[in-house]
Amino acid sequence: MSTDQEYCSDQREAQLLWQQNNLRDEYGDKSLLCGLKKSLEKKVIGADYVCNILYQEMTPATTHQPVKLKKEELNDITLTTPALEEYDAIILKRRKNNE
């Protein structure tokens, strides 16, 4: 291996260690270890993959409060299952009328 290749390899290893330390700081040792194990199971190696695994599994789902409308009776409306076909039909009808 030439000295240029060794230098590039050393630089890459240093970068991976730096990224790993950042992930440890951000997610903690236990989570980092879990992310590393999952990346090895999936046969994907690299800090970017581990970071993606940690981000997807550790990011909490955001829950938003329901919107409160001025007319109280509108706040009580609930839909069992939205029928998107009906909404599409209304939009297409409006587009047709505007042409």
C-alpha cells in the first residue's frame, strides 16, 4: 500500500472515530451500541448508516394538539375514514367550473 493510500485510510478511520464519538455524545453509549449491532445485522457499515438508524429509532413522533375552531360545533365533527375520492371529485368539479 502506498503512503497516499495509507494516509487516506488513516484519515477515513479518524473521521469515522470522530463521527462515532459525536453519535455517542448525542445518543449515549447504549443506543450507539444498539445502532452498531443493527447496522452489522443489515451489513451496512459506516457512521452515516448508524446515524440514520439511531435517528429513525430515537426520534420521537411529534404529536400536535388538535386545531380549535371558532365555531364550537365544528370542533365536534369526526370522520370515521376520510374518503379521498370525494375530495378529489369536489376539487375536479371546481377546476372544471373555473376553466
